[in-house]
Amino acid sequence: MEKPNHHHGSKSPFPDVTDFRKHWDYLRSDNPEKRKKNYEVEYEYIEDATQTSGKEMYSCYASALKRENVIKNRYPDVLPLEATRVKLDGGDCSDYINANFISDLDGNKKYITTQGPTDVTIIDFWRMIWNYKVNVIVMLTKEFENGIPKSSRYWSRDDSNNQKETFGPFEITLRSRVPDDIARDDIISRIFILKNHLENDSEPREIFHFQYTGWPDHGSPGHSQDFLRLMHLVDNAVEKNEVDKNGGLICIHCSAGIGRTGTFCTIHLNIHAMRKHFKAHGKAPSISVVNTVFHLRSQRHGMVQTKDQYLFCYHIIKDEYIRLENEQNQKNSFQKNNMEKKY
């Protein structure tokens, strides 16, 4: 299997970061010994340490390599690790889908990460959404990019309100489609109503679907504010479902389900950890983006696919760190002034 485990509980050669302003400058500076930028050195270290050998292949990806399942993989070299793969319910049907569970930094299951559905896996995709009571889907790709199919459409061809489409026993009604007020067409928010005709006595479910179209494959988004806006929309939807006591896991997919998907998870996990720590302790926690990517790759191989995506993780985390730090400084200053007025 992959080899990130030596990083959990033992010292990484890259120290945890507390001062993101300083570390941001360091990452973009030259490493004279390696003749590369320091962020490239970090990323290449992760790449080298998480290679899977030929001998390990079969045990790592046993189900994915079965003859009957090969057709269900969008890319032959992007496969779900056996230990964390999502298993489908459904009687006589196969339990296989190219998807993995991902836990947060505390070890709690948080995401289902998967490839963009293909024409032969759309029914399986909706089975997964139904089985695991998913209420929020994040789609980080267009259906086609540069003329290449990236994800089959798993809702109605006519992308207008109240259109229905049926895939096997699943009926999906598009209740609303809204471009974002701030990010415009780069983020499209949809609400689906999902029915399962095999379970006629079950209630239809409301699914929040956020499609981020402003993110090129193998690249990084042009605007960090748009990405933070997407996170805000996703978190609001998750919170709403938790209030309704109906919240499941967040399903995230791009095309392969590792590059843009892994980048989203890396940023989302670290920003939540920072916000929680600032709220509890009034200061930033120490964070290791290196170990976060190792943590993700131990559950789905290849998460965060390019050096640009890796640097973008730092970029967004740094921006949010500065915002939270400024917010905390203002709060401290306000409290200090109040204390001085009292005395």
C-alpha cells in the first residue's frame, strides 16, 4: 500500500506551519540545493513517498481490477483503494463504484470522493448518494473541457427548473438552478429532488448541488475569493442539513476525483481546523499541509495532482489565516480598550 504512515506520529522533514505569511514567502523562494522552488521540493517529496509498487497493486486495488469492474473506472490509472472504498447496497447488484471515504483530521468520516460519473455508472452514482444519505454534492468540473468528456450529466439534459430525468429506479427533478450572486456563472447552485422508485414508501430527498466551473483541469482557480465563496455555500448547506438532523457525508467529484477533489479537501479541512482553533484559543494552530496530503492519499491515491494545485492549497489557507488573524487582532484591541476604559 502507500507509504505515508511514517508521517503519522513521527517527525516530517517539513515542520508544521504557524506563521503563514512567512511560510508563503519561503514556499515561493528558490531552494539553492535542489534548484527548484521550495513548494516544488515539498510536493515532490510527497509524490516520491506515496508511490505504489507493482507488487502492491493487486492488494491495494483488488475490487477495482476485477474484470467486471474495469469498465466502471473512468481512468485506468485512477482507482479506489480497497481499504477505504465505498461499497454499494443493492441486492444482486455489484457493490463496486470508483469512490473512497475520506476522514477529517480527527478521523471522522467526512467526504465521499469519486470520479465524474460515466454513462455506465450514473445509476451507481445515485445508488451511492441514496445509500449514504448524501445531501450535498460538489462538482468541480464542467461536463466537457477542451472537447474532452470529464463527467456525464447525471440530471436532466434541459438545465431549467422542474425538468425531470430518470436513471434506473432514481428520478431526479431539478427544482432550481441559480448562478451565484458573487461568482456568477463560475458557481452554479442547483437543488435536486431525488426519488427512489424501489422504495416507494420513502420520502423524496432534497440534494444541494454546487458546480464550480471556473477551475481548469490540472490547474488552479483564477480567484481565491470564488473558491472561498464555494466553501461558504457548501458549509451553509451542510449546516442546514445538520439542523434538520438529516445531514450525511459531502460527495465531491471532479473528473478523476483526485486533483481538484483533493485540493478542495486539503483546503476545506485546514480552514475548518484553523477557524475552530482561533475560536477556542484566539490564535492560529500549527498546520501541516504536507501531512494533510499524506492523510488524504492514504485514503484515495493521488489526491492533489499537480504542483500548482499544491501551491494553491497554501495560497487559500494563507489568505484565510491572514483574515482570521486580523479579525482576532481587532477583537483583542477592542477588549483591551474596553478594559482600559473600565480602569
